[in-house]
Amino acid sequence: MAESMRLQRALARAGVASRRAAEELIAAGRVSVNGEVATIGQQVTPGRDTIRVDGTPIGRPVATQWFLLHKPAGVVTTKSDPHGRETVFDLVPPTPGLTYVGRLDYLTEGVLLLTTDGAAAHRLAHPSGEVRRTYVATVRGDAPRAVHDLLKGLVLDDGPVEVDAARAQPTNDGRWSFEVTLHEGRNREVRRICEALELRVDRLVRTAYGSVTLGPLRPGEWRVLSPAEIRRLVPPARAPRRRRS
């Protein structure tokens, strides 16, 4: 069955332009659907509806793409950087309509998912999805006490922290491996947790996002997610139950 989607998504999936640029094309009146001038947010079914940009028909949407990138430290999670710094999109194959799932800050490493499925990316990153993320911080300080205090209850300036799991293990160089699993995805949350618990962070790595783990990937390396991984990460939406009359 052909998939219905918003027009700007169809343009991005067909490689015409990014979703934002596609909205600009539509707003400028340069896009038509079945011979009529299109509107932003209009629902279309590629392959059934005739979509044209400046009078030229667009191609069919390409298959949805999913990448797992081991984001290195010192790379920004953005499409482009005004300061000319390397971005995560410089490290993966050029792919129309690609977006990231859950931002990582400049110094944080680890699992970063990128996909052309914008709706799935939004669901996975939104707090309501409660998708678990696991982080491992290499820290200095009293990590066992920090684990105890964190599990007992910690409040940051933007509210209480909801932790799924936490543990600390000593390293060979006198530091600690401080592992935390959360499902909130608040801005710089793990770094703020460590600061509140008087831990100094030397390195921070996201080792898992949902069911996807970092595995043997080295910083800067990427791979394509398998169909099985995608199904576990983004289960098919269930049809709503019909109410009995």
C-alpha cells in the first residue's frame, strides 16, 4: 500500500531538498499536486499523486535510511555550523532528508542515530516515548556515594531526575566508570547530574539508545541498521481498537 505523507516530507524523501527548503519551495508556489498549487502540510501519496516542482515531476521517494554513528568528541550535532566545525553529517553518506535522533553535545561521544524517517525520529526523541538511553562517564570523585544519592533522589534546576539504573565501577587508573540509564533526554542531563553529585567528568559516552548499542564501532565510524534492529527500535504502530457499540 502506498504511504501517505506530508508534501514537504515527500519532497525531502525524493531528494529534491531538505524539509525546510521544501517548505520554502511550497510557500513560493513552485510546487503543484495534481495540477493544483500545493500548500505546506498537504497530505500526498507519492506514486499516486503527481507532484511537480517548477513543472518537473519529482521521483519516487527512496527507501528509508537508518545509520548508527559513533559520534566523536569535538563534532557538532547539527546540519551546518557557522564556525565551520565538523558536523555529524560530514561523517555519514550524503543522504537527502537525513535527520538525527536525540542531540549529543559537542564533547559527548557515542551512539547517534540518523534517519530519513522524520516521524520516527520525533517519536524516539520525544520525552513521551520514554526511550532509554545509557551513558558511561569516566569520572573522578566519590562515584559509589554518587550512585547512592542519585538513586535516593536528585533534583536539578529543571526538576527531579528520573533514573532507570545507575552503577559505578573502579577503573585501573584511580577513576570510576559511572553508568546511568535514563529515559528523559533533557539537555546535558548526565553532565548536570555529575556536577550536582560533585563528580568531575573526563569523558562521556552514550553506549545505547533504545535497543541499539554502540558495539565495536570506533569514534567516527558508522554502519547501517539492520531491518531487525529497525523493527525493535521502531515497532509498527498498532491500529486503534474499535469501540463496541
